[in-house]
Amino acid sequence: MDDLDPRAILTSLGMPSNAVATRVSGGWDTSLFRVDARDGRYALRVFRAEQLEISRREAVVMRTLAGAGLPVPGVRAEGVVDGRPALLLSWCTGRPLFQEVQARPLGLWRLSVAMGRMHARIHALPVPDDVVRSLPAWTPRTEDAGPGLRAWLRSTADARISVLHLDYHPLNVMSDSRTITGVLDWANVAVGDPRADLARTITLLRLAPTPPGKPPVALQLVLRRLLEAGWRRGYAERQASDPFAGLEPFYVWAGAMMERDLRPKLGRPGIWLRERDLARIRRWTVARAERLRR
């Protein structure tokens, strides 16, 4: 998306011509700009042309959660400019929790617990019928789960309907070192069994590729396990029963989904993904599938 003209997009979305847009680190699938205007700071999120439905879903869920008092970006404007969907969002203060705990390691446990509490709040939110109709229902794709696993997941389905982020990890959770200030990137949002979201987060915390130049492997493993333990603690605090029971079939789905999602990004400029990262995910998925067959 190097040919993007953020000024033209901002003008189409109703922003004044003197607003200044600066490209910032975004995800692997969209372009993100910080926008400084006289009335404040915003985020401009620009999608690929084929992501119109994804941008619409993001707008729906962020409006819903913001209305319920959860810290998600407010949607100020949305539109399609030169064939590319775009959202103008309120700016979330702080920085990604991943960066925050790297800069302040002593706050890792407290913030990971807060991350779990926020995830539990999202899952506990009653989902209005119009939102259920507007968002896709979570169901495993055929390439992520064979007939046996899909049948197993259907047979153990939870009657609860929750909003599922399905990409909830420390790069998509913002913090100001004291609290969670925002939950970003709702491209995978769906509604359904919250255990799918839990399995997806555990898989990401354990297996997500780490950017180059980060801590040594042994230290990474310790940090990942502490993050996961804190997140689990925060999520389970007010649960009447063990929310992590029965996750094994969801792990198999989540591992397969993660490999499928990442593989097309292999070799793209600016992406640190390597083939050995995908092989590690595959081994993890196969091991859990074998446990189910025992």
C-alpha cells in the first residue's frame, strides 16, 4: 500500500486539509496512520480493496463495545476511497502491551492479569440480536478442521454467545503502564463459543513469531509463560467454573487456523515470519490432535 495518499482519504472522510498524517507501525494486512488535527489525534486504518466486509465488521463491533464502556477506538468516520475501505478512529493512548512489558518488566504480571480481565469483560458482554446478525458466527473452516473435529466441536458447543476477538494478544492490547487503554484490530471478529477465542489466544501467546532483535529464546519462553499465566489468572478471577476446561479440540483448530493465516505472509517485505515458525505451529497442532485420538 505504498501508493496510499492519506491526505486524500482524510479529505474524503471529512477531515480538514491541514490534518497531518504520519504512517505508524500497523498490522501485516492494513496500513495505519496517526492523524494530528486541531481538535485532537486520530488513527486512520486503511484496508485492502477486498477487505470491505472486514472494515464494516470492525466498525460494528467497535461501536457496540464502545457503547458498553469498553476501551476500543471510537469510529469517527468510515468510507471507501479509490476502492479501499478506511476507518477514522479515535486514538488510543499508551503503547502495545508487548512493548510496555519489555520497557517495564516489573509490570508484566499486573498488566497480563489486566489483559485477562479485559478479555473476560468482552466475553461477558450481552450481544444484542442486531449485532449477532451483523457479525459472522464462529465456525471452523474445512481447511482448519476435518469432519471429525468439526463434529466434536459442534457436540461440545457452549450455549453462550460472546463477541470473539480471535486475535487477542499483547500487540493488539494497549496500555499506559497502569491499565488497559484499548483493544485494537477486530478484523477476525465473530460471535460464538468463547473457548475458541481462549484457544486462539493461548496459541498466539505460545507460538506467535517474535520480531528480530528481541530477547534470547530462553527469556522469550519465560516471558510468554508469565504472560499466559497472568492472562489466565485475570480471565478466571470471577468465573464460576474453570473457563479453560475442554479446550483440547479448540487447540487443534486454533493451531491449524494460525498456520493457514500466516502462510500467505511468508516472504513478504517487512514480515519476520520464517518457515521454521510455521513448522513449530504444525508440530504443536499435530501433538494436540494425537491427544484427542488417544
